[in-house]
Amino acid sequence: MTLFASTRDASRALGFSAALEQGLSSDGGLFVPLALPALGAADFAGAETLPEIAQRLLAPLVGDADPLSGALAALCTEVFAWPAPLVPLAADGRLNVLELFHGPTAAFKDFGARFLAASFARLRAPTAPPLTILVATSGDTGGAVAAAFFGRPGIEVAVLFPRGLVSPTQERQLTCWGGNVRSLAVRGTFDDCQRLVKAAFLDPELKARSALSSANSINLGRLAPQMAYFAAASLAVWRTHGEPASFVVPSGNLGNVMGCLWARAMGLPIAEVVLAHNANRTVPDFLASGVWRPRASIATLASAMDVGDPSNGERLRALYPRFEDLRAAVRAVSISDEEIRVSIRGGFQSLGQIWCPHTAAAAAAYEQLPREQRRAGRWVIAATAHPAKFPEIVAPLIGRPVPVPETLAQLFARPTQCVEIAPQLGALRAALQGTPK
């Protein structure tokens, strides 16, 4: 059984489900495994589908004695119900794209959000008091969490997003729910939203009022299932070519790339990992200088990555406590808005691909790698969102409308509603009590 402890204090460890339900450690830290189990490619023999690979990967993390252990197979079948195809972009298999946008809200976060919601549904007794899920979003997280938890009994959701700093399409996905999902437009940045969520977990008044948990990637239940599609893609490359896969991952709050890094640390055939950031340079600057210096976030075309103080930086530093090891383990680059525009145009013209701005940032980061490095590896670009979520950006650059998947069309048809609040804990308290100000 794997135990999980806070990034700030390893003395008190919890099992998988307990860490998932608590969301954030009481000391403000994030839960990380005390030791990652070892699994190599051979341990996945006979596991061909994404649900099968996910179950085999997560089983040693969950453990035999955990409340979710007996439900893990059904849980993985329910969560990994749509594909994450690995699409070749080059005839020699040297470049591929991992499409993670085929879920209900057309973003990679559908996997983690659905896993978390399905886990809570199994863990909470029918007589348990209501649970309030708090989630801060820079665009895609909130829509995925709202879709995953919408209509689930005994659970209320509050989605906090920065007013005016998400795409119009993303805002529709964040505000089209109602029922047990409340949408709160915060007069501030994503970092303000994230700060409010963390403050709420430490607030005695809110904790006394109801049970709280998180659905951001600070929650272990969001991050752990994201390991599965990186594992599946790396196994597909290994089985076909006998070589490990290298990944370029669009990165903001670092939750998605932590799934990749944990999978590699467990022994999956993953070679290099490149983090593609936008103009928010906290992580690239940290890897260059060794100084962790959060700063106010900057609005960019890749809005879901507009994070100036990435929470999962704590998990990244916990995985590689020695800075020299961290610099050897990952590379991070900053991609400008103009480079994103060029990448969207170029992806369509040369590859026939329509990138969202985040995927375009990853494609631009790949193009900036030395030619010999690209030719020597088996590279995978993580496509984290469907371009139809950003039509106002993408369509003018490719000179044609962006096709809208049916799942998004259904969401766009729903009425919207939200409440605007100040970026203050008192305003969040009032909103959760139904008297926003």
C-alpha cells in the first residue's frame, strides 16, 4: 500500500482515498507518495486498452486495503470511456500527437475530473453530510469538474474563474450548469482564484459549515489518473519501436506534467520531458536560476496556462529535492503569443492539424529543440484541448471555421448563469452561503 504525505511534513501519512478526500493537507501542502511503486513495461503485458493500463498502473498506488481497491476496475472503465489516441505526424514514427480532448468538455482534464467525481461517489456514504467541492480554474479545469460532478447527489461544486480572462467558449462551459454547480466570476486573476481556494481550506468558519474538498490538480485524485494516458502512449511507442517516448507537455499549474513525471519515476518507458509554458515564466526561470520566484500571472492566448504561482511546483520539487537532479530531469521553455500564432498556422499548413493555443505552444517548443535531438527520439506532443474551445483565436489564423464536436455543441446550447465576487475570502464565504458581495 502506498502512503501519501504532505510536501511540507512527511510525518503524517494517509492512504490513497483519505488523501483524495482531504484534498489539501492541513498544513497547506500537497499530497505526494512517500515512495512510488516500481512498474516496468513488462508489468503491463496483456494490458492493451486505456482502462486496463490505468487499472494496472493505479492498483499499487491505491493498495489492497484502500476503500477504492475493490472498485478500481469498474472505476477505470467508467472514467476512461473515451479514447486518447496517439496519432502519428511523421511516417517514421518520430513525431506523434497524443489527443486528450475527446471527453465531455474537450480537454484533458475530463479524465482527472471524472475519476475524482466517480471516486467521491463511491467513497461517500448516503447518510454523509453534503460535500462542497471548491475548484479554481484558468479555463478548462472548471468545465471538466462541473461536467463530472453535475447532478451527483450530496455534492455541491463552486467553480472560481477569473472574470474576463478565459475564452468566451470556456466561460460558457463554466457557467452553463446550475443545480449543484455554482459559477463564481472572481474580479482578479487565476492566482487570486487559487489563493481563495487554498485559504478556504484553512478557514475555520468554512470548515465548520461543511465538508470541503478540492478538484484542482492539487487533489491527488485529479493527478493520479493523468498518469494513465502518458503510460499508455509510452507503452504504444515501446511496443512498436522498442524505444522510450519523449513528451512535450503544455504546462501551467504543472498537474498534467506531474502525471507524466510520476509515470516515468515508476518505471514507464519515458525518456525526455519538456514543459511548454507561455509568457508566464516562473518555471523556466526557476530551472535557469534555481530561485523559485512566483509572480503575477500574465494574460496570453493560451489562457489555461496563465499561472504565475504553479501549485504543483511543490510536487515537482518534492520529486527532485536536489536542484541538479531536477534540471537533469526536465526542460522548460517559454513560448510567446506570436510563436503560438505561427505554430497554429504552421501546424495547419504543413501537417493538416488544427491546434488549440496550448497544443500550439507545445508544438512550438518541439520545433525549438535541436534538430539532432528531434531526430534521435520518439516524440509525443500532448494535445490538451480541442481547438473549437478557442475559435476566436484559431479560425482567423487558419482561414476557416473550426469544426465543433457534438459534446461541445450540446453544452453551448445550455443557458448560462454566474455570480461575480471580489477576490477576498469574505466574498467567497458569502457566495457559498448564498449572499455574494
